Amino acid sequence: AYIQNQRQLGDHKIALSGLMSRLDSKAHFVDFGRFAETGQLNERARIVLDQTFIGLKDQWQMSDARQLRLSLNYAEGQPSSDEVLDLGLSDSIQQRQFGFTQWSGSSEMEWQIAPSQTILFGIDYQHDHEQLFEAFNIDRVSGQTTRRGKKQGQETLINIGGYVQYQQDLFTSLHTTLNARHDKHSI
């Protein structure tokens, strides 16, 4: 489901948007050891991923020559509890765990310094917290959960970037752009 609402409040154009999505698919290709044990592709696996996004934007027309654009966003995603990874193995079923939460924001000032020249200054920030992918076996009889492989843990990725851009309209169909960007990130 996608929603978007825009309002003009004086010199501000404010937009709120949201997205809730679900990927729900049969997963014949998912193996986790089934093909090695049975020699057959899976007929019962179902991959279900849920994602949510919420965004707020403000476009402020400060004057005829200057505009400020701000945005703030939040997103998250993980496997749904509706996911079924019963792969037909004789002793266990499978479970996946991973996910993310992300905050991001940006600020951008556009200034028309002459009728055919604009300059743009901006900064953006992204904070992404990841629960890294792990797979587990769940014993069909006892319900005991066993991790497959080593513990992966979590990771936080941060990106901060600043940029400047100059644009010159040379003719009605020819423009030149000069820009520079600097990022500091933990990727």
C-alpha cells in the first residue's frame, strides 16, 4: 500500500508519504540442504518479507531565487512471521533472521544567482542499522533451535555527505554542470 499527501502552506509545500510492502512468494529455489537429502526441488517453502517506509518533505520557496528542500525518512524491513521454510527435511524446519532499520535526512538550498545560473548546496545523512543474515534449524520433535554457521550479529552503517553544484544554461537546449561531493561513511 502506498499513500501520499501534499499540502501547500504559505511558501511551504509539504509532502508525507508512506509505503508498506510485502514480498510473498513460493520459493522452489530455496534449498538449505533439501535437494542434497531428497533430490527434489522444494514445493512448500514460502518467502515473506515485510518493508515499511515513511517520508516527510518540505519544499520552502524562500524567494523567487531561493528554495530550501528538507526531507526526513524512516524505513524498516524483516522476514514476516508468515514465512514458511518447511523444506521437507526429515528432522528439521528452517528459519531466517535478518532485518534493517534506517533513518535518513537531507537539506538542500538552491539559489538562482542569475537568470541562466543556479548553485545548489546540500548535505545528507543516512543511519542504517542491520541485523545480519543468520539461518537456524528448528528440530521437528523438540523445537530446539540451532544456529547454522557462526553468529553474524549486527552492524551500523553511517553516511554523511555534502555537495555543491553549479549549473549554467548556455543555450535553451545546452547546459553545463559542475559539481563536487564529499562523503564520510562506514561502509
